[in-house]
Amino acid sequence: MLLTNALARRLFLHRHLLAEPPLGAGSGQALADLISQLGFVQVDSINTLARAHHMILFSRRQTYRPEALKLLLEDQRQLWEHWTHDASIIPIGLHPLWQHRFARDAERLRGSWKAWFRDGYEAQFDTILDRIARDGPVTSTDVGQGEARGKGGWWDWHPSKTALEWLWRTGQLAITRRDGFQKVYDLTERVIPQAHRLDTPDESAMVDWACGSALDHLGFADAKELRGYWHCLRPDEVKAWLKSALARGEITEIEVEGADLSRKRSYARPDVLAHASLAPEPSPRLRLLSPFDPALRDRDRAEFLFGFHYRIEVFVPEPKRIYGYYVFPILEADRLVGRIDVKAFRAENTLRIKALWPERGVKFGAGRLRKLEAELQRWAAFSGCDRVDYQPGWLREG
């Protein structure tokens, strides 16, 4: 069975909620449902235009505002924050399945953290738990008084900060809120509603859920992509699930055609062609995407499907800074048509456009530029700016 590139793109964008125009409600139950459909939303501190989680949601619902996510996450507790491939916002109903994740992370991180972080954090576990139980939530700046503060960057933590992160990753603490972008930790039983802390499924049920839900969110996947979605399984578990699901007739092997017409063996539900054919035709409007968007998180998959080479680690010569933190992909219909260097200067109420690089073979004529201008005006308002400033020479060669 062959899934052509055109159908693969259409299904993939539909499953990532990027085919439909970004209309509709962006708060309350509609927002909770949106995140459940996506699976999770990655959290990141980079705030060039907006933080990654807000960009992901605004790209899909342009009525969305950050206060709506805060309400669901911190007040109503329909969502919670933990780890997939990175820190992410997750539906609260998945918490029972995460009990296996907590245990696996404790085993997996025990050796690596001893190599990565300075000694002494294990001795702080009970001290921190006792303090939070007695005095309430804390941040990393509230603990570790007298401990040496590192100067080596984000990961040069003092022992009490490392202890907080360990206790969070292994499920003994949860994030009750963020102040600015700083995590505030509390005991898990004070954050996660009791109904979602009961009845842990057995491990086989967790593996079946992780593989099956990943396949449904992606539409199709090879073994590596399937494992990478939730980032919680071993390769042998994925391999065994694929063999069993094939034998049960729950999935089938297919070939997926890439943008360069090469083919890759993948797996999908037996009715994948019908679902791909019925997926809506992608909206022709332009939209900016976060570098951490779920559709782009797996760079290899995005490059295979869209022929779009986008790596955060690439440096540009002038000025010397990380490319992906400032440059955002532009989606039009079912293809990525360019990347744009844009930053919000909020003190000046200005969204500044430094450069736009069209993809090969793409021209930004008058019609496409009008669509881009409309999208940038929407982002300016969302990021707290009232004007868009185009720097001289901003439209580059494709």
C-alpha cells in the first residue's frame, strides 16, 4: 500500500490540526479538547515572538490567549505539566499512565544525573519534601541557601535545584504553577486531583496505549517515530507491539512517499488511505509556526515529508546566534514556503521583520505578501505590539 506524498502531507497536517483554518474557540473545554487532540504541547522559555506553547496554540486557534491555558492548567487542573521528549503540557487523564514513566525515569536517570550534576542532591530529597509538606510550594530560588550557585549555564544547578527536578521527574512533586517562567513545585497530591492518582494500568496496557495513541496522533509512523512520540518506551517494546498489532490486524505496513519521491516503510491503521482521502484540504492562508511545533519536532520526518530543512542548531554568520530561536517556518496549504526572522520588541510596541527567506521555487508576489502581512499583523497583536516594522532588504532570495 502506497501513501502518496500529497495524501501523506494532507493526513499529517490534519492530525496535527494544521489543515483547518485557525478558527473557533480557544478557551475552556474547546482548548482542553484541542490539546487532547494534539496529545501534548511542548513548553519552552524562548520568547522571541511568544513562548512555544502559546505559539503552538495560537497557530491553531487565533482566539486563543495565554490566560485561557493558565486557567485550565493552574485552576481547573484539566491539564498538568511533565515530560514527553521535553517539558510538556499534558491532559490530566494521562496521569495514571505516567506512574510507569516515573519509575522508568528514576531508573534511567539515576546513573546519568550522577555524571551530569554536582554531588549532594540526593541528600536533599527528604529535606525538600518535608519543607514543602510543612510550608507549601517552593521555587528553586527558595531552596538551597548556602549552596554554591553554578555559573555554567542552564544545567549547572545547585544540589537543591537538582533535587527538585528529580522529585518532579519521578512523580513525588508536581508543578502547581509557573511564576513568569519559573516552576513552582508542590506535593503531587496537592496538584493532581485524587481521581487521577488512582488505578495505575499495568505495564502492558501502558505500552499498548503509548504505541497505539502515537500512531493515531501521527497518522503513520515507522518504529523510531512511534517510539519518539511519547519518548517513554524501549525499542524492544515498540518492536514487540508492532509484531503483535500486525498479527491482530490492527495495523498494516505501508510505504510513505517523501517530497523527493523516495519511499519509506511505515505502519498505519488499515483504513489509512480512506482517512487521508477524507482529510480536509489544507487552508491556503499563511501561518507562522513555532520551531517546537508538534509537526516540526521530528526534523527528519518534516524534511522527508515536506523537503524542508530546518535545524535549530544551525548558526548564521551575522549576527552569531542560534538560527531556530529567531527564524520561524511559514506554512501555506500543505507546504512550508519560507522562514522568517521576526522578533517582538515589546518596549517599542514593534514587531520587527529582519529577513524572509522563501523556499526554493517559491515566489512572494503581491498576493502572498498580502497574506503574510495579515498574518504578521495578527502576531503583532498577540505578542503585545501595535506595529510591524520591515527592515531594509528584508525580502531575500529564495
